[in-house]
Amino acid sequence: MNEAKLSTDIGLNTAQNAEATLNSDAGLESGSESQPKLKIDPGQLIMHFHKSMLGITLIGLGLVALQLGTVSLLPFALGSLLVWINMTLLAKGLGGVLNGEKSLAFLLLFKFAFLLGGVYVLAQLFPQQTIAVILGCSTWILALFAMNSKISVLSQASQASLICLLSLCSAQWVEAKPSEADMLAGEVHVRTIKVKDSSMPKVVAEGIIKTAPESLWAVVADCANFKKTMENIKLSKHLGFVKGLKRCELVVDLPFPLSDLRSVVDVKLQIKDGKYIRSWTLVEGDYNKNAGEWYLEARADGYTFLRYSVHVEPKISVPNYFLGMAQKSKVPGIFKNFTKLMKKRGLLLP
């Protein structure tokens, strides 16, 4: 009889345990159904990344101004901005993939095209500032390190660097002219001059080319062959003479997505007392203004002092500040190209 009672108790306990387990499972299932699906919010990560990038970029601007000069500030800043936007798109795109949001997931595809296209455009706009562009595009790495390391002094350092940057900009706004030894070594002095009633400045560049003036003059005066002898010239033609002036047509090759710039100019050629002058004025084209001058003068050592001045206002929808900076950064490349051309022709002097 005791055995029968014990068996009955065991059966009841087993049934109660099974019922409790079933109720527990049901509770978990109902609980899981009532709770929304967990989603990943990249907003917090992006917020910390923005703070870190701001500090690193400001510190970088201060160091670039100190080491590379104020002319490198714009390409560095644009490179930093490019990767800044790119990393933000990456975070949003990954969040979209993990959360199943196709509207955000497509950003992953867009970001790669945006990054490659942006780097290409910057390299074309600032061919002489490659180092500054690369440094700017590398700031995201330091920003991630700063986030992981939780650098507490980042904010103070960025504020200090901003103060230093403003001081450097005010002190170096008028760039010092390089010495004659520096110019003989290939350095080009580039400056801008404000033009009355114009949104674009006049760019003036001076340098020394180790060749005889007449050798360089043969290149500067021959607009028909600018496509072969000048950089970024897509088309060059000599259209004949009009009222004693040489008429030339040029098409400047600009990087995507900018359209090429065509111009027809009248050129005046002058040679007097060892001085060679090629000046031009706009006839028609994709410019509101396009005027300038090449000035060559023989030095005592047989080399050529070369001055290039130009004032243009192209008809393209790009902020004039960026156009001016891009134009200024490209000018030294023209001088270096002359040196390479003279060396290739065997006309470079020792």
C-alpha cells in the first residue's frame, strides 16, 4: 500500500514538473514574441567617430601648416573630409545590412565609388600636393585609434592646434619668396593678387629654368603644339593671324566630373633686349575672363628667368575659392614640365 502511494506521489510530481516546464516555455515564447527584434544603431558609433575625426583633423591642419605650409591646408582638409564622409556612409551602410534595411545597405556600394572618384579628383586638382592629400585621407585611421585608446587630451589638443593654426595662417598668409638658390634648385614662387571687380585672383608664378631663353621661347610661342608640350591640354590649334595677332584655340582637360574648358585667344609676341613676352586676351570660350602673360628674360649665367601670370574666370559651377587654390597648386607643375622637356630635347644647361 505504501508502494502504491509512493508511485502516486512520484506521478503527481512528474506531472507537475512537466506542466511547470511547459508553462515556462510558453512564457518564454510569448515573451520573445512580445519583445521587438533587436536592431543595431550605428548612430552612437558615428557620434564618437565625428568627435574623434574633428580632433584629429584640427591637429593635422596645425601640423600641415607648420611643416608643409598653408598652401597644403586645402588638399589636406578635402582629403580628410572625403574619408570622413566615406566612413560615415560605411557605418550607416553596415547598419543597414545588419538590420535588413535595403535603403541604407545600398550606401556600401555608393561609398566605394564616392571614395575612388573623390581621390581621383583630388589627385587631379592638386598634383603638387599629393602628400597633403594622402595625409588627409589617412586621418580616419588615427581617429579610430583615438576612439579605441580613449585619449582624454584629444579635445584640449585639438583646441590648441586650432589656435596654432589660426596663428600660422595669419603669420604665413603672405608667403616668403624663396631664395635664388632655392629657385635654381627648382622651387617656384607662386602668389595671388586680388583683382578689382573680380571674384578670382590673379596668379603669378616665378622660377628659373636652366636653359637659354630662346630654347624655352620656341615652346611658349608655339600654341599649335601645346598639346604635346604643356600639361592638361586636350586640344591646341593655331587658327591664323587676326590684325597682327596670333589666334589660338585651346581646350583644357579638367578631371571628372568637371567639363573641359575651351578658349580662343589672341596672342601678342614680343622680343626686345633679351626679353621675350607672350601675352594673350580672350576672344571667346568657356570663360568670362582669360588673360595672361609669359615673360622670359636671360640671366647672367645663361639661364632663363620665367614669370607666368594669369587671370581667369571660368564658366563652371565650382566655388571660386577652390578654383583659385587648385590653379595655384598646378602652376609649379608647369615649370617642372618645362625642365623635363628641355632635358628631353638636350637643351638643359649644366
